[in-house]
Amino acid sequence: MTSVEELKALKIEYPLEEEITGCKGFYNKVVKRVIDFVLAIILVVVLSPVLLVVSLLIVIDDGFPVFYRAYRGGYKNKTFRIFKFRSMVKNADKIGGGTTALNDNRITKIGHFIRKTKIDEFANLFNILRGEMSFIGPRPELLQYTEQYEGVERYIFEVRPGITDFSSDTFINLDEIVGDENADEMYEKYVLKNKNALRVKYAAEVSFKTDFKLFFKTVFDVIKKALNVIFKN
């Protein structure tokens, strides 16, 4: 595993504009959306008991609302509201910054578990059904950052935001990188540009083969991390 120090020293290069061809293809524009819709319907049905139990646990732990609904920059630069199971106290955005710090005191009891196991992102399935997100694609970013996209970063808008992409694997332990204090500052200094470079890389390479590999790698990484959390607890 890459250390925090190595990640902070990381400088990922952006693809050249002439290399960004994947997002212009038929797969990205048509096929990918069909696969997303069908798979999302199946998973919502199969996971409905899990979604219900998580919802009840959140209500018991910290009341309503069950979902965290914040604005993000989306496909074709259209703003949308993301669905995530709420893992922080109510009005957490008004209490602290947009980046979650290590040992952030805004995280609820159940929130610690669903964040570590990535269960909070199961609610993204509703965004996929609505056509706002995809299973594989750049992680949805805060508007304050998407509004600053320039040059080849604009190609990020040519693919739907996703639950996982290249950056999800690289920065799977993001809270450790940003640390306990000044999380937004640390994110902007050490993470943001590298994440954007990986988002552009996805726009350049999007294909069925890329999505297939990223999907199963993410499933493996999440299961591994979830088991570590469960047995550690």
C-alpha cells in the first residue's frame, strides 16, 4: 500500500488532449448508460433489505433525514444532488468544511461503520437510476471545485460521475492524507489536482474493458476493507 508520505509527494500528469478519445465513443454515450440502468435496477431489488436496515439504523442513531443530499457538478456540467446515506450529524456542512478529516467529530456512530465499509455509497444507486451517475466514473466533486475546471479538466464533464474510478483506488484512505486539521486545505494542496488528472485519465480511457477492470477491482478492495473493519471491531 502506498504510504501517506508517498501520496503527498505524488504528481500525476494529465493526459494530452489528443489522447482523450474514450469519452467521445459510442460506448460512453449509449451502451454504458443501458448497462448502468439495468444493473442498478437489479441491485436495488437485491440490496433492498440492506438499504432498509441501514436506513433504520441511521434513524435510530441520529434521526432523520436518512440521506445526505448535496449539490455536485455532473455530466455535461449539469448540477445534481447526490444521494448518500447520511454518516454525519445534521447540517454537517455548516459545522465544518467539505472535506472529511481524520477522526472527524461530525461523523455519527453508525456513520463510522458505513463510511469505512463504503455502505454509505449504496444510495448512489438512486442517482444511477436517474441518469445522474454511473457505476464507473469520476467521483462527484463539490461545485466550488468543478467551477474551477480548465483546459483538459473540462473533459471530466463528458463522462457521468461514478461510484468508483482510478482515483478511488489511489485515495481509498483519503482521511489519513488530509489528517485531523485543515482538511480542506490539505485536500486542495495534495489531492485535488491528482484526482483531476485521474478523472481526465478515465475520460480518455473509458471503455467496457476499463469499466470491467475498475468494477471488480473496487469490489475486491471494498470487501477487503470491510472485512478488516469488521474483524478489527
